[in-house]
Amino acid sequence: MRRRVAAYVALTKPRVIELLLVTTLPTMILAQGGFPPVGLVLATLVGGAAAAGSANVLNCYIDRDIDQVMNRTKRRPLVTGEITPRAALVFGLALGVASLLWLALLVNVPSALLTGGAILIYVVGYTMILKRRTPQNIVWGGAAGCMPVLIGWSSVTGGLSWAAVLLFGVIFFWTPPHYWPLSMKFRKDYAAAGVPMLPVVAAESKVAREMIAYTVAMIACSLLLVPVAGMTWVYAVVASVLGVWFLWSNIALYRRAQDPSRGKLRAMSVFHGSITYLSLLSVAVAVDVFLPL
């Protein structure tokens, strides 16, 4: 029973859910102008986690043929046979319906609608339509990963604002320089599975150039948050330092891609750096609200 439960949990991709929730709470704090009611926070985070888990389970169900080919994913429960496709489909759908009802009843209807949109973008838009057809799959499909900030904001205010849109923009432009380094690392896997991730079909230098462009746009959104959301100079300094640091890591990747004599590509260091960037920026958003400046 313990192994079976662990297999179902693995299908939800808990590490991905953690990253999504990292951006939700700071957004709620910013929208509230302080710490929101604990019950609202818990209801939003539980509903968001269940919705993200639903989307991930359905992604595993649809992509089980790809997962079987790729070394990175060949130990997933649907590939090993620990869970049957039918059981995974039922689990994913049930989790999705439960999450939407939970949010509609315990948070508000706008948050539930945005959550339903996020599930559709990831499952239908990314997994079913874009992933196997275009090198820009993660760019547009990645919009699903930006939705938690909109959901968090709407859970507090019942609507959206330009500050929420800018937070959405930060994560939208962050997604390619976050995911493409991972695709560089597992390029052969994606190629064998017939998934045209940009690093599979384009030169490493071209991918790195695009990563730099997206990073610049990401930094711009993070700094525009200062006047739009009334952030203090503390957030402005932290966002600037983090942005310059992450931009430089992308530039260094580009230089190594252009000139292999500079050493190994070290794409995964950029991948891990992207997680550090988003986590620390989210902390800065939350902490800034409580600064008496």
C-alpha cells in the first residue's frame, strides 16, 4: 500500500508543485498588503497543489509513450507498470475536478476559473498540441506555470491587477531560460522521443541567445513591479542583483556555447540557478511588504 501511494504521489510531480507554490504565497501577501487570513492561504495552496498535481498526472498519462523512451522518465509509475493508464486517467481527472470544486467553494469562483484555465493550457495546449509540434512549445505552454500568481492574487482580491500581470510576466519570461538548459542536458532523450525542444533542433549558441533575450525581459518585468506595486528600494536592489547574476550566468553559457575551448557547457548550473533566482525573488516580494520603508 505504501508503494502504491508513493507511486500515485510521484505521478503528481511534487517537486514541480513545490516550485509553483513558492510563487503563490508571496503573491497573496503582496495582494493583501500583509499576511492574508491563514484559512484562505491554506485553502488556496491546497487547491492549487491539487490542480497542479492533476495537470501533471494527465501529462504523464498522455506522454507515457515518450516517457518510456527517455532515460530521465523511464522510471515513472506508468512506464514501470506500478499504475495502469486507466487508473492514472481516473486519478488525474478526479483530482482536477476536486481541486476546482475546492477552490470555488472555499476560495472564490475567479480563482477556480483561472485554475481550470491553467489545467487546460498545460494538458491540452502544451501536452497535446504544442509539445510534439513546435520548438517553442515550452514558451507558450509554460504559461500554465505562470497562472499560480494570478490565482494567488485573485484569491485575495477577487480580481486581477497590473502587478499580477507583471508577476505573470516574470515567470513567463523566466520559463525558457529555466527549462532549455534542462533540454540541453537531455537533448538526446528528447531527440529519441521525437520532441522538438529548441535545443534539439537549434545550435546551442542560438538557444543561449534566446535565453539571454528572455532573461532581459524577465528582469524588466521584475523591476517594473517597483513603481506599479509600490515596492521599496530593498526589493529593487534584490531584484536588480538577482537579475544581473542570472543574466550573467546566461551570458557565460552563451560564451561557452560559442567557444567550446572555454570549457563544458554546464547547462545544469543555469537550470539550478534559475530555481534559486525565482525562489529568492519570491522571498523578496513577500518580505518587502512588511518593511517599514
